[in-house]
Amino acid sequence: MSVEVVRARALEGVAHGFLGRRGGVSAGVHAGLNVGPGSDDAPEAVAENRRLATEAVLPGAKLVTLYQIHSADAVTVITPFEERLRPHADALVTDRPGLALGILTADCAPVLFADHEARIIAAAHAGWRGALSGIIEATVEAMEKLGARRDRIRAAVGPAIGQAAYEVGRDFDEKFLDSDPANAAFFLAGKDERHVQFDLPGYCGKRLESSGIVHSDILPLCTYNSESLFFSFRRSVHRKEADYGRQISAIVIL
């Protein structure tokens, strides 16, 4: 099966892709295009999957990824770095051609950014902690430091866990309501009064809008409910599986 790439209308004209698990060489619980070096998958399989993913986005590009820590830290990349030297952060920004900025996810939201005119791109990992603490805003600010303008930046929120599958405890929504009471709009009642369901993609879209990003897409793709298409950490936990795979989202300028 060939590698499947999903692209966003908002990023048309820039090489990018949201990739799932289709294609690839991994087997078992990692079956497909598992690109996570932190998984228990065979390292040679992960390396080949990362090569296949990069070639599917832009042949010849050099992939750079992060050691993701659920932070609001964005780093600017000038030259490729070794995998063992990955920065501890959650967003990558560059103005250098040929660098494929990659974000790994398995329910968290990948967010890709581009200022076509300034030729500046970024990729962010937005789990709930990073989104709440400001990873989207930090990414936009890092792009501006390179010369991007937020009124020109376009963005897309890729496949992530959907609200119907993202049930959390009441202490969870309190964190968001303490930050901004208007965040109640991103929660629905759960199975009982102790639980609520969180709209992570919608919340990321709101943070983009609040940052002045007026052109953005939210792809309606749920990682949890689409087993044949995506890896999901929460699904693996519910099934008591020993491990789980990670998918990649990447963006490159020529």
C-alpha cells in the first residue's frame, strides 16, 4: 500500500502533508507508517518509514523533528541536526528551503503554518497542554521574527482526536475555564456529571484566530475513530495494547 498524504486547502502552493498509518513497513500494533523513534518498533522500520514519509511530501527534502515535551517552546531551524540532538520543544520554524519540518502525533493536533510571500514555514505539536500554554502563539511569534506577517500566515490543523472520543474529567475543563470562561464553548457533557468532552481541534482553531490567523483549515479527521487511517494513543490505552505508533505531519519550502 502506498503512503497516503492529506493536504489542506489553506496551504495550497506549499509542499506539505498530514500522513497517517497507510503505507510503511511496520507490523503488529505499529502496522503501517510508524515514524516514532520513541516507540518499541524496530529502529530500521521507523527509519524507513520516515524516509518514505519525507519522500511523499517532497522528494529530496531533509526531515527534522523534535523531542516533543508538550510545551509552548518554538525553535528556529537553520541547518539540519542529528536525530540524537533533537531540541526539546514543540514547534519548528524555518526560512530555509529543503528542510521538512516534521511533527509526530497520535491524538494531539499537528498544526502547519506558511507565509507564502515571506517563504517562512512552521510546524507545531498542539496537545492540550501546549495549546493551553500558548504553543500556537509562540510559533506565530517565531515566524514573525524571521519576517513573516500574521495577516499573511495561513495554517491548518491536522488529524487529531475528535470531541466525541475525547472524554476527560471535570478537573480538566477547570484549567481551561480558569484561563478564559469563554473556553466553555469547547466542552460538551460527558457520560455523567463528572466527565466532559473536549474539542481539541476547535480549540486550536480558536487560538489561531485569536493570534490573527484569518486563513486556516481544521481537517475533520479523528485519529481515535479511524483505526485504518491513523494511530491513536487513547485507543491503544483503551485496548490495553503494549505500545502505539505515531504519524507525521510535515511542511517544506522549495
